[in-house]
Amino acid sequence: MEVSRGADQADRMMPKLFTFKGGVKPASHKDESADAPIRVAPLPSRLIIPLRQSARAVARCVVEPGQAVRKGEVIAAAEGPMCTAVHAPTSGTVLAIEPQPVPHPSGLPAPSIIIEPDGKDRWIDLTPFDHLAATPQQTRDYLRDCGIVGLGGAGFPSHVKLGPGEKGIDTLIINGAECEPWITCDDRLMRERAEMVLAGAAIMRHVTGARRILVGIEDNKPLAVESMKAAAEKLGESAIDVIAVPTRYPAGGEKQLIRVLTGIEIPYGKLGTHFGVQCFNVGSAHAVFRAIAHGEPLISRILTLSGNMAKPGNFEVLIGTPIRELLPLAEPRADTDRYLMGGPMMGVALQSLDIPVVKGTNCILAGSPTLFPPPPPEMPCIRCGECAKVCPAELQPFQLYWFSRAKIFGKTQEFSLFDCIECGCCSYVCPSRIPLVDYFRFAKGEIWAREKEKAAADVARQRYELR
């Protein structure tokens, strides 16, 4: 028994790390924004809160134009299993409920609630939630009603990921890798609010029944690693291991981080829950803590303003804040010619600065001809295979490119198109400067649209036959 205990302690002191195939090492550009403390962004003149949360989830509006709302009040209810509630980020008046531009490559508008702040920032009555006295399902329902989603960029509902899975959850992974260049919001969160992050992780461990928590942070964030280790010691959580992992993009991808920390390789079509592992972003753990300990719904997030800016940094911003009103905080330089939401590898070009901050917005990156030169013209694929060498999902991007370009979508699925995480490694190394990820996004969108049309046609056929 003593030998086993000593071995467990040694494993925690010297964890064995694994590797994943592919990946690249672009210049990190973290120092530009990581050194300044988090600042709170001022109230904007208006807030635009989209009701569409994903392709499969649209919240149901429960307010009307002219209605007064308070900070934290539910303004849209969760509709369906993949949806979460939406809350007023501050007190004010609902001006309108109408389509507005949202962060999406298509640039198409989505139904949104527009709120004019009254400047008083009056909260609803907040009540902490006793998760220890509640069942796991009651806690998950509460987090759904608090609007908690993944804050790493995907925005997947946390109450769904906190489910027990088919075989139960043994290992809970907290993702602090933050591998994409320029983005440092998670780094600052871990430096400044480490205890809250780990307290939220402990709550999630209780809900899932996990045995241990592994916190993975890239080794180019030594201050964040130190802060999280100190917080783990202070909380007395012996089942929490804070581990520095080698810096290599995209080490922050869910499957890649699971592989590095546990050695488990998640195959195509499977999830971490099939192997007793679940992964959450550090921002999600922080949001869970605020919801449980203080009764606060998710109405703000920390994001990075960086790139071609005089005063880059990290800011706590209300959900729904228009990008245009955020930019002066970091002072974009005069030669700025475009903006990205997200980092340079996976970010989406902003079609308009009136687009609002959403829960998945982790960075606004300013570009210029000097900092991000326009890409040279696309040239024919030479089948060099460099894209396949760096693909962390072990796909064949050059084959996916040919089939996507030719609109042979059945073949793209045969080559596991939906296993692509759109990390951009293939585009980064392509000598022909082909925007490969754009082709893959196009193919995915077309497949989803055709499946939706087919489902609608099947329903119409069934109605006709019934008649």
C-alpha cells in the first residue's frame, strides 16, 4: 500500500507527457498583451445580444421592445438540449429585437436583442447555488440556466459536457494551453484568478464524479503555471496536477491536449467521454465558479485586444459590446486595414465593426500591411504533402482540398472532413498559399445545408403521404 502511494506521488511530481502528430511553431507574440493586468471595459452605448448560439441552437426571446431589464435577468430561454439561457449584460431598456450582423464567415445577420444601458448597472437578486446539496442533474440544469458555455472559442454548452458520459468521467482536464499566437486572455486569467479557476474545476469534478484534475498550460506561460500551482497548494486539492506542456500549436486543441496529458488518442467519431476524459477551458471553470458561488450568469468575458495596436492588453467585456466601441481602449494604429475575431490561425475576418462580442470571442486582432502582409495569389497545388505532415488530426488536406474544390462532398466525408479542427496548420505551411481551411469550411457548410434540405424534404414527403 505504501509503495503504491509513493508511486502515485512520484507520478504527480514527474508526470509523463506524450506527443501528438503534426503541429507548427509560429511566432507567439504573447508579450505584447500579457504583461498588463486585466482592465474592465466601460459600458457601451448599446448592447447587441444574438439569440443564435450555434447552427443547432437558437434561444427563445422572452422580452419585448420597450421593456426594462436588470443586469443578469433572463432575456432568452434555453430552447432544446444544445441551448443555454441568455441574460441582460447590464440594466437598461430593450430597444428592438431584430436581425443584426454576428461573428460568422458568412457575414449573415441573426436575430438579436438590442439593449440600451441606463448606466445604473443594477443587478437582479443573486443567490448562490449549493451544488453539494443538489444532484448532478440539478447542477447541470442550473448552469444551463446561467448560460455557461465553453469560453475557449467553440461555445459548446457546459451542461452537456458535464454529463456522465457512457462510462463515467475519470479525468477532468482544464485547458490553459492557449496555443494560438497573440491571445493571452487565459494567461492573465490564470495569473490573477487562479483560485477561482481551480475552485470552479473542483465543482466540475464533483458534478462529473471525476477522480483527478489535470491542468495543462504551455510552458511559455511560466507565471501562469506558478500561479496555478500556488493556488492548488492553497486550496489543498491533492487531486489537482498543474502540468507545463511543450509549446507547439495546436496543443490547446481538445484531442491534442488529451493526448499530451494522458496518452489517450481519441479516434474519429469518438469523444473524450468514451474514454473517461473530459476537457474544459480555464475561462469555463472560472464562469462555473462565479455561477455557483455568487449566482452570477455568464454576461461578460475576458478577451485580448492586440496586433497593430499602441496599447494592447486584456479586458473584461460585457457580452454584446460592439467591437467598434472596444477598439479605442487599445488604440489601433493609423495603418490598420483589417480586424480578425480570434487569432491569426483560426480567426474570422470581421465584415463590420458593429459586430458584437459573443461568449466565444477571445481576441480581436488588428492587422496592417506590415504586420500581416496580404497573402500572395493562390497557386496550383503541387501535392508536396507538407500539409499532411503538419495536420494534427492526421488527415490528408490536399485530398480534401481537391474534393472540396470540385464539390465532390461525398468524397470529402470519406476522407474524414469533419475530423478537421480547422486549426490552419495546413494553410500555414502550404507553399502554394492555398487557403485550405476556407475550402474545408465551405464543404462543411454545403454538407450541412444539403442535409438540412433533405430533412425538410423528408418531412414534407411524410406530410404528403399522410394526407
